[in-house]
Amino acid sequence: MSERELQVLEMIAQGLTNPQIGAQLGISHKTVARHRERIMKKLDLHSGTELVKFAIRTGLIDVN
């Protein structure tokens, strides 16, 4: 996964929307959506929930 994809994944896991992520990274929400799609394809995940579960399992985010 690219550095940008990891940034986007972390922000998704924090509960940010595509427009919020785009604003923070200085990219369009459509670009964020493309990153999200690529991440899901690379990880063979099929929903935002699965993305967050992956982030928790791998320690990308802490739920405590």
C-alpha cells in the first residue's frame, strides 16, 4: 500500500468522511474515493466496516 493510501486508511478508521479527508490532505473527495477503492481491492475487503476492522487488527488505530 502506498503512503497516501495508508494516510487515507487511517483517516477512514478515525471516522472521517471522504470530503473531510480530502480537505485535510488537500485532494478532492473523488480522489479519496479512488484511494478507498484501491485499498479495498488490494486488501480484498468489501465495506467500510471491514476497512475499520482491518485497521484495528493491524494496530493502525487503537480502540481503547
